[in-house]
Amino acid sequence: MKLTIPNNIFYQFLFLLCVAVPYLDIFELTIATWSLTFLITIRNNYSISLFKLIIPYFLILLIAFIVSFNYDYQRYFIIRDITYLLKPAIGFLLGYQLCQRNFKNAFKLIVNTGVFISICHVIIILNAIFIHGTRTVAELRFYSGYFSDYEIYTLIILLFYKKFELDYSKKKALILTLLVGFSAFMYLARTNFIQFLILFLALKGYFEINRKSITIFASIILVSVVGYFIVLSVNPRRDADGVEGFLYKIKVAPLEPFKTKINREDYKDFNDNYRSYENIMTIRQVTRDGIRPTLFGKGLGSQIDLKQEVWLGDMNLRFISILHNGFMIVFLKSGLLGIFIYLFTIFYFFNSSKSDNPVVNQITLLFIGTGVFLFISNWVFLGFYNLTETKSILIGFLIAYREKFK
């Protein structure tokens, strides 16, 4: 049997590396890897469509940069905010450039990368269970990760592999789908479940308003409401293990990001609704300084005082500059003007122009689903600003692929 090495194997490796490195949760390593790869793969021409997406991110950064001259922030936090706010734009550019080098095997590369990540995740899960003796949902997620947007996209592409013109046999497609599906499910991330549902409905074409789509959404809402009341009737315990612990997370999910009053002295109330607490503190501390910071934010290097130390990641922090809410982080750095600009980065994905190429139409549907999901993702998981997200590379990659045909 003759082993054939693709002539673009180096660029395939770079794509895999850039998608995989954020899973290590070392932001400095991610930025270094992405920046170096960007320089290696830089192009001399880019599409207008790509610039329509990344220019708003640069404008948000520019506003925050100008505003920061009015304050005396530490240089370290200013530099960190610059790299942080640049991360989505770098990801889009990276994906765009790498697609140019991997155009012929684009979707196989996307799937193979997702499969690799899934295999690694399953190995980590087995290690957590059999080596560390993990028995609870919280412990499992601590060892094996909290979410994976990229694997959800991979799973969706595998479920619709024929429409993406992947020449897999039914057996191979089934095996890969089960592997990636199991890995994605084991993150036990509510946001990922919602992401999967939204993208699946988008690829089925149910976001086009008609009688069938209205019936589908009415059924989903009905099932969700009934299911939630069943969870409430079960009344899962806060400190429960396994399935009951996961049900408790579902129980508190609807109110967790939207509560307007939280008792800091009540440990359960504070921890169960911490995301809302961040939002409350951000709005309160930005608006109390007057109309100027409300409109333009408090600039690069700005932080929020939580009024008490909170265990975040691997350290206790009272002052934080990175939040859980994408809209709030933009509001903190560049105010209401920044949020208005930021909305353009979401509405960008609702451009539903038709194409003669069926794969391009599938990408368009995937983008529509992405736009819907971003409203939820930004509210609870920072959207493209998340430190460990990798979907920005995938989106840039798909933009380049779509532009090849347009």
C-alpha cells in the first residue's frame, strides 16, 4: 500500500494546531500560535465580505484605545485587553488564509480536526473517570473541559455530510458522528445543547418563516416548557451528583443570566447567579461615572470591582477585566457605541443570498444559525471573545470557501 502525503500537509497541520491550541486554556500560547500562523500564511488579497465582519471589531478596539487616554490604567491590563479584543479578528483572518491553502479538502479538514479533538476529549474523560475517580458533573467538566463550539459545528456537518458533498460511506459517517456526538454531549454544556439545536434547525431550513417552521418552533417551545416544569417538579438538589446535578443546572438556567437582584451574602444565590452579578456590577459601575463612559466605555485596561474575592479559574479575584458576557465586555471597554457596532458583527450572518452551488447554500444556512446562536452565546459565553473559543477560525475558513464560488 502506497502512502500518499498531501502537498498541503503543512497547512493542514497549521489549521489543526490553531483550532486545538485554545483547548489548552493558555491565552498567551493561543495568541502566540495564532499570530505566528497569521504571519506565515498572510495573503495579499482579502474579500470585502471578510472586512465587513472584522472592521467592527477594530472599531470597538479603536474606541476603547482612545477612551483609555482619559484614565491611568496599568500597562499590563491595557496590553492584555488589546490582544483580547483582537482575538476574534485574528481568528477570522487565520481561517480565511488557511482555507486558501486547503481549498480542495476543506470540509474533510474541518471534520478530521473535529474528530481529532473529540478523540483527545474522550481520552481525557476516561482518564478523569478511571484515574482521578471523577463521579460528579462538576468534577468531570473540571478535568475534561466546559464546552466545545467547534465539535458542535463538526457534528452538524457530519449529520448533513451529503449536503456538504463529503464522500463518506454510511458506515464511516455513522462512526464519526457517534464519536463526535458522544464527545460533544459529554461536555454537558447547556449552551452547546442550544447551539446544536439552533444549527440543526438552521440546516433544515426552519428559520425561513412558513407554516411548517412555525409548527416546529411551537412544538419545541411546548416541549421545552413541559420539560422545564418536569425538572421543577423533580426539584433536583444543588449539591447532587451525576444526572441530578445536571438537572439542577437546567433548573437555574432560565434566570441565571437575567436576575437583577442578587444577595451577595447568600452563598447559593451568589454562586448560582454569578453571571448576572457581573452584569449588574458592570452596568452600575460604568453608568455611575456619567454619560461619557456610558456612551464610550471606560477604555482598555478598565476593570470591574466585584466587592469581594471570587474564585475564578485557578485564582481568587476581586477586580476583573474579562467578563462572561460579550455585550458587557464591549460595554465596559467602549460603551453603548461599542455595543451598537458589535451588533453589526451578529447581523452579518443573516445575509441569506442564494447561490447556484448547493454547498455554498449550506454554508449560508450555517451562518444564519450562527447569527441566532450568537445572541445567546454573547450573553452567557462571550461569543467570539471567549478566551478558548475556536469557531472564529472556522467562520473565517467558511467565508473564504463561500467567496471562491461567489
